[in-house]
Amino acid sequence: MKLKMTGAAGLAAAFVAGMLVATALGWGISAAGAKTLGAAAQQQQVTVQKVITPTVTDEDITLLRKDLRAMKMQVIGQNMSMSDAEAQKFWPVYNHYVRDLSEVNNQKYALLKEYAETWATMSDEDAMIYVRHWLEADGEAQALRLKYVPVVSQVLPGKKAATFFQLDRRLNMIIDLQLFSQIPLAHVKD
């Protein structure tokens, strides 16, 4: 059966899928395992014909985002070899970074929700406004990462700081990929 997921239901499905991928990353997938995971994800990709009415509330999405943040923290903790002293310095910085990033992501998810609700009736001008706002949100997230590079490098040695930013970026890309795979393109061919 082919399904199209839009609105909050699509967002929730993307969050769940992102959480599953993040969990798998926490279990230390090897390169071969990652290829297998990628192949499995391609096989399970759903093409849509029927629109599912959103049944997920904003509160549900808030809880899913909270769970996702907890899973990201777990994945980062499992994949970084920090001493107790390093961890004691790193986690408060990480928590502050997550709070700041959450503000940026609030904008991103509000844009995504708005798009999911209006894509079918969106004008050309609305579409371009959406693209500009989305790119601005991406720019804010990138600026935030750049702001935290010297902060993290003060509490972790270079390679460990780099590992953190690699993990953070990869997890965020996976989440974005899962989210955007659930919404239709602005121009849908009939």
C-alpha cells in the first residue's frame, strides 16, 4: 500500500524513524552495518497515494523531540571516550548547547509544520518565503555550532571535540533527512 504522510502525523513518523536510526548509531554500527541499514531504509521507504489525516498533537511532537534529545545524548555519550573529568566539564556545555539549538529547531519545526499544512495551496511567493526562512534557520544552526567550537574545545581535547561535532552533525542530518522524506515536494506532478 502506498501512503502519503503530511502534517503532524508525517512529522511524528519522521521523528520515530530518526530515533530508531539514532538508537542504531548508539549500538556502534560498522560501515557494513550502515550500508545494510541504508539498504533496509530504502526498502522500507513508502511512496504515497493516500493522505493520512494528522492525529498527532503538538504535545506529542514535543514529547518526541524530548525523547530524541535524550537519545542523542545517549549516542554521544556511548561514542565518546571521555574521562570523568572531561565528562564533568563537557555535559554542562552540551546541555547549554542543546538549549540554544532547541530554540533554532523550534523555528525549523514550526516552518516544517506550516509547510506540511499549506504545501498544497502554497503560492509561488509563499514557496520562496518558505525557502528563505528555511535557509535562515539552517544558517542559525550553523552559526550556533561555530559559536560552540571554541567552547567545546576548551573542555575537550581537539579530537574529542571534533568527534562531538561529527556526531552532532550526523545525528542532525539523519533527523532532517527523516523529516524531509515525509513531506511532499512543493511542486507535485499530477
